[in-house]
Amino acid sequence: MSSETQSGPSPSFTPSLSDVEPGTARYLFAISVLSESGTGRVTTGELREYLSVAPASVTEMFSKLDGRGFVEYEKYRGATLTDRGESLATEARWRFCVVSTFFDSVLGAALDEETALEISFALPEDGVFRLRDLVESECLNCCPEAEGGAERCVA
């Protein structure tokens, strides 16, 4: 067990997506997507259904994410992303948007969400920027930045 898990995260440490496992990034991505359509709080049932995983898996991951400072988890109420978790989820959604847009507009191949996530997590950050530079069309509006035209979005 890492010291971060045992004693909690250092408030000054800002993780990047490369600092977390793909499974963790996948959960943060899903929590971000699901939290947009409601109160910001995502229940175990909502996340279980979205990810097609067992309820116990969601409960276990919520506890891990809470321990790492990525979510605030309340049993029977669900979880909300912390600023640290939101930062990682935004990066995951940006990567997903770039990969999805690249495959759709440059290669003419639409990817399912799971495949796009796997590719986006496997690529180093400079690889994602390279894909973004190859895309000439507007993004598919998959990431939070798409609406505001922020710098990190493909648009």
C-alpha cells in the first residue's frame, strides 16, 4: 500500500492522469459524465449501470477514490468529485474527446466508449496533442471544454 493511500493525499500534490491506473481513470470519467445530469452526486447504482460492473466493485472503488482524495463518498448517498478528482476527470474527458474526434473525422471510424477510453489512457500526453493537431474538424463535444471553446479542446 502506498503512503498516499495510508495517510491520505498530500494537499499540494496535483496528480495527472498518468499517475492513476486506467481503471481509476475510467471511474472518474464515468462519475464526471453522470454528475452532469443531476446534483453532482453519483450513486453506486448509477455507476454500476453505466459501467456494467458489480455493485460491490463500485462500492470498493468509491472507497479507494475517497481515500485518494478524488471523491467525497457517503455510504448510501454516493460520491461527488473533489477538485483533484474533477481535474483528472476533465483530463480523461479531454483525451477521450480528442481520440474519438480523431478516429471519427480523420479515419472515418466511430469508436465505442470503452475502446476510445482505452486508447486515450494508453497514449502519452504528447501523443494526444499530436492527434489533436491532425484533426481539422470541430470536436464531437465529448469533453467539458467543448462548450466554452477552451484551449484544450479540439475545436
